[in-house]
Amino acid sequence: PVIDITTPVTNQVFASGNVINVTGKLTDDYGLYRGSVRITNDANGAVLKEQLYEIHGLLSYDYSISYTATVTAAVNYTVTVTFEDHGLNTTTKSVKIKVNP
């Protein structure tokens, strides 16, 4: 699969209370199968938001999740998109972002 993460962009900075919108597009010539979009706190590994997908036969799919960040100290998050196609090929793409109080 080919993963495009449209938003957020690498090293984008958010303020506490901001909504982090994760958007992008998945494409694959074998047909998409399953995967996830996840926002993780780098400091403790906590999964803050996760959306699982199981879609069959589509060659492209636009994904979108939102998460409202609330922090009392600056923290780094990682947005990770992982997807598998029907040929059992898996692709992962990540973007690092920061949230300030």
C-alpha cells in the first residue's frame, strides 16, 4: 500500500486544546485490506487515539480521525498509519508532532 499523510505535517506544533486532524489517502493496486491510524504519546507510549479499518477491494481510501490534545507540559506525539493489502504487503508511515501547554 501507498500511504499519504496530508495532515499533520512533520514537526507541526499544536497548543493544548487544539484538535489534531489526521487526514490522508491510502492506495494499492492489489486492493486494500486492513490497518490503523494511531496517535501515540512518545513519553510513555500511551495510545491516545486509534482507528482500525477493515476495507476490502478498494484501490483507494481517504481516512480521517480527530483528537483533542490536552497537556500540562510540552509533549511529543507520533501519528502512525499502518496498512496491509490483499497481497499481505504492509506499509507504515509516521509523522512526529509536538503539543505545547
